[in-house]
Amino acid sequence: MSSKHPRAFIRNELSSSRALILMERELMPKTLEGQITMEKTPSYFVTREAPARISAMSRDTKLIVVVRDPVTRAISDYTQTLSKKPDIPSFESLTFKNRTTGLIDTSWSAIQIGIYAKHLDNWLHYFPMEQILFVSGERLISDPAGELGRVQDFLGLKRIITDKHFYFNQTKGFPCLKKAEGSSKPHCLGKTKGRTHPNIDPEVVQRLRDFYRPFNMKFYQMTGHNFGWD
Ligand SMILES: Nc1ncnc2c1ncn2[C@@H]1O[C@H](COP(=O)(O)OS(=O)(=O)O)[C@@H](OP(=O)(O)O)[C@H]1O
């Protein structure tokens, strides 16, 4: 069973905790023997209340987080906003509180979300590291079957999805499925996935690399995995 973006654990509009629990129950159906219930909402990882709420539902929940180079992530995030609001200021001007001093605006969500070590710290108060799998966003593109192999192992599933399910689509510039679920036709992700990013001033990119380096190092240390972003 899978559900996309129901945001079951970040509904702040509900005032009482009882109402919240009822809402969560309704959105997260009972899991029967032999089933896995999956829920995907990107903002969970950076939502302060999410770990406590998910842990209150089930302490055994397995968590999967896809992470990519935080600099590319910030640019990707900006590209998405730009596609909806073409009049927003430039990436360069949003990055800095003060461009002359080079002070980065860490309150800008595109920057804030990439401080993975800080967000992970919040989850580790509620879940042990063994219950969290970090998928490399870069490897998901260069070796999708390999990363999905790790996901299947983590979930205790047989490796059903393998190399033979993917092909590289030259037009899309990304791997795609040879056959979509329940169809015999190939399937790539939609237009909103894999957009062309705007060119960003290389000096700003370098400044961001320097900014993230210590947080990335901390994150590698915490996860025991070097994601190779530096
Ligand atoms: N196979 C395949 N096809 C297309 N895109 C792929 C693929 N694998 C990973 N990606 C990367 O996924 C990025 C988009 O994911 P999102 O950030 O929108 O995911 S989320 O639903 O918001 O979590 C998207 O980021 P952008 O390139 O910035 O658009 C892609 O780089």
C-alpha cells in the first residue's frame, strides 16, 4: 500500500492532540499481515514535530530519506519555486543576508533544508540509526537499481526490482522504467522532475560549498557514509 504526500504527520491546523491522532489514523490505514504501508512526504525530514508523531504511531516505523548534494538541492528547490512564481528575486540575492560580507541567509528554506546533520539530530531523539536508510540522490540517477536494491534489503523484501527494469532515456537525460506498473509502455518521471537549472554565479556556488562542508562532514560521520558532495 502506498500513499503520496498525505502529510499525515504535519497537520498543524488541528488544535487538539486527540483530533491529530484521529486524523493520522484515518490517513494511515491498518497494515495487514504481509503488507507494507508506505507514505512519502518530502517535508517530514525537516518538520520538528514529525519524529515524535511518527514514533507515537509506531516506534518500529522504518524511515527512508533521499539526500542529494545540498547545493544542488537548494538550486533545484529554487528552480521549482521559480517555475510557479517567475518574478521571485535571483538565487544569488536570496542566498545572502549580506552579499558584501558573504553572510548566508540560513532562514531561507532552500538553504535551511540542506543542513541535514541538524535535521537528522532531531530524528535520532526518537529513532535509532538502524531504522533509517539514506538513499543517495546522485546514485539514484547513476545506478537506480543499485539504490533500489538497498531499499528492498532494508525493507526485508526480495530484490524484485533490478537493472533489467531500467533504461537510460537520452531525451529525458535520466533513467526511466522499461515498463510502467500495469502497462507494457516505458515510463519516465514527469516534467517537474529533472528540470534544467538556471546558471548560478560560480562564486556563490563556491560560497555555499564552503558553508555546507562542516555540516556535510558531520552528516557523513553520523550516518557512517561519505556521500561525496565535497
Ligand atoms: N529517474 C529520474 N527522473 C527524473 N528525475 C530524477 C530521477 N531520479 C532522480 N531524479 C531527481 O529527482 C528530483 C526531483 O525530485 P523532487 O525533489 O521533486 O522529489 S520530491 O517529490 O519533492 O521529494 C529531480 O531534481 P531536479 O533535477 O532539480 O528537477 C531529479 O534530479
